Amino acid sequence: MDELLSRQLPHSTEAEQAVLGAMLIDPRCVPEVVGKLQASDFYVKVNQDIYQTIYTMFNYSQVIDPVTMLQQMQVLGLDSREATREYVLELMTITPTAANVMEYVQIVRDKALLRAIAEAGADINATAMEGAAEASDILEMAEQKVYALRQNRSAGGLEPVSNVMVGVYNQLTELAKSGAKVPGLSTGLPDLDNVIMGLNKSDFILIASRPGMGKTSIALNIAQHVAKTSGKTVAIFSLEMSKAQLCLRLLSGESLVDNKKLQTGRLSEDDWHSIVAAAASLSSMNILIDDNPILTVADMNAQCRRVKNLGLVVIDYLQLMQSAGGKQNYAGESRTQVVSDISRMLKIMAKELDVPVVCLSQLSRANEGRTDKRPMLSDLRESGAIEQDADIVLGLYRDGYYNKESENANLAECIVLKNRRGETGTVELLWLPEYTTYSSLDRRSEE
């Protein structure tokens, strides 16, 4: 019993004090430290308060020294009884140099991670012992907690806006340095990038159209471009087409060999050269494909958590997905409710994984009865909730699909129906049916 009461969570008082002492001895190391540590990483309460004070002073560009720090603690209403002048002098005395501050920071971070693991383990154990939920739900909760730790994030809870602001400021600084045209990953379609600002982290992007418009094609174009240019891994979940069919599509688009030739095998020598080069290029890209037709959001989420350097998730398509429980329908609930739940879970998945999730969706036949058959938000099948959950909704339209005598049979419109990052509007693209691919009008004319 005495051993249990005396047991403490992992921490290093010496390392915590050394970090604080280094920041007070040499304020030049403060910018490095605040980018690596949060106040919650400190175990000893007085150390936590001192760090939070220095952190706040840094955000407001205030002069940091022992005197101003103690004064600021009082201003912030923090208990400074333990953070006396003697304690602050002790911190500076035991830290002869600030040169090794990042080594001390690493020790503090490691101990904080160990405490977080212990806390997560205790929560998982308590939930499992209570047995108040199904085993699959408890497993999902456990995976979420462990994944959040692996990503160096909290699994939830309130956070001061000052902490968030540091991350936003760093992101703006990186963007300014990189000179990128758009903040997110490029789709490979410049005109579309300019409107939606690329594919941004935690965004849920919906591409919707009637069957046969080429929504799978444009999704594969985007996936291929992201994998080729970003160096990140792209995960594709296909509930409709097989892995082989998807690879044929990718091969046709990359090699610019007619899709019909690929399917029949009637290939010239030049075609073979193009295919070999395209196959080598595609094989070097980090593209992962799963064609299991009975996947749930939880299945996809679990697989994606294990993917290193994940950059993009593509799902084809929403209405084919099953509910979280793996059943075709919830008891007593309509398919509309099921699809609503799935779309909400996909947005949550995008936030948790912190990557863009592109999901394809069928449109209802409502547009068939209109004179103008261009898609509208209200055409989304089976759920009005989909348009609420999505950050960006893109609708595909080709006049040549409905009008066989159209002068511009291959001119396509990507209609931005919803855009949380900017304005809506229409982007013109070129549909290349022989390669089942979409292209930018400008790029194609240049080629």
C-alpha cells in the first residue's frame, strides 16, 4: 500500500529545472524551446507555471529575465509563492550553460510521453473492464488514443488560443519561405488549385457527379499527381473497381496509351515503351490501394493510422460504404441516416489523420428533369448532411455527355458548389476519354 501511494508518474525534475534555467540564463534559446514544449509537458506544478509565464511573455515579445518573469506571474494570476526569488536563482545556479538546452528538452518530452502513455493505458484498461461498449468500439477508442500520442497531439481537451497561434504563425512563416502558390497539396489542375487553395490538411473534399462523368478518373489524376510531386503516401480505397482496373486507369493516364488498347492488348512497339516507362514511374510512387467492397470508416481509419508519411486519402465512393457496425442498415433507420453518419465520420477521420480526404459521391437523378443539367448541392444522394460535413464540394459536368452533337464534346466543367476556403465558381477542364483522364485546358494546349 505504501509503495502504491509513493509511486509517481515518470518525470525528471532535474531536466525540467535545467530547461527553465537555460531560458532564464540565455533568452535566445527561448524560440527553440517553445516550438518543442507545452506547459503540460512539465510534471512539477511550479515548473509548469514558470514555463507558461515565459511562453506567454515570448508570444507578446516581452523582455524575459528573472525579475520580469516573477512580475508577470503575478499579472497572470499564477501562484508565485513557490516560484520565489530563491527558487529562480537555484534554477539558474544548477544550469551553468544553455548550450545543452535541447537535450534537456528531449528528456522532458520523453517523460511527458511516458506519462501520456500510462494515462491512455489506464483509460483503456478502465473502459475495457467496465465493458460498457462493444469490443470493436473500445478497440477504436484505444487506437485513437495511441495514434494521437504517436502524432504528438492531445486526444482532446481545451487548449489556449495562444498555443494554437504559435502553430499558425509557424505555418505562415513556412509558406512565406516556400513561395508555394497554394497552401495545400496541388491537384495537378492549376485553375482548380487557385479556387480551392489546393488540398489542405483535415479537409473533407467531395467530388460528385452522375455515373459516367469521370469522377473516379479525376480522383485518380489527383492521387497520382500528389504521389508524384509531394513525396507523400496516397491511400486509395475502392469499393467499386478492382485494384487491377484502377492500375490500368493509372497506367493509361501516365503512359498516354489508349485505354482500349490496354484492355485488348493490341499494342505497338512504341506503346510498349511508353507503358514500361509509365509502369516504372507509377511503381516508384507511394500509392496504396484497398479494393475491399465492405469497408467501413473505422476500417479505413485504422489502416491509415498505420501508414507512414500519409498525405492524401481517396475513397470511391460514399454511397457504397457500409455503416460503422458493418451492417447494411441500422435497425429501424433509413439509408439516409446511415449515409449522414458516414459523412460525419469521414470529416472526423480527416481531422484526426490531419490529411485531406477526397471522397466521391453519386448524384440523384434530380438534374435529369431540369433544362440545365449542371449539378447542384441539393442533388447529393441520400443525405443533406453530406453538404454540411464537406469543406469543399466539386460537381462534374460535361455537355457532351448529354448532347452528342455538342461542339465541345470533351470540354468539362468542374463546378465548385461549396468552398470553405474561398469563392464558388466553375473551372473548365479537358476530358480525354481515350486515356480516361482530366487535364488543364492551358497545359493541354501547350502540349
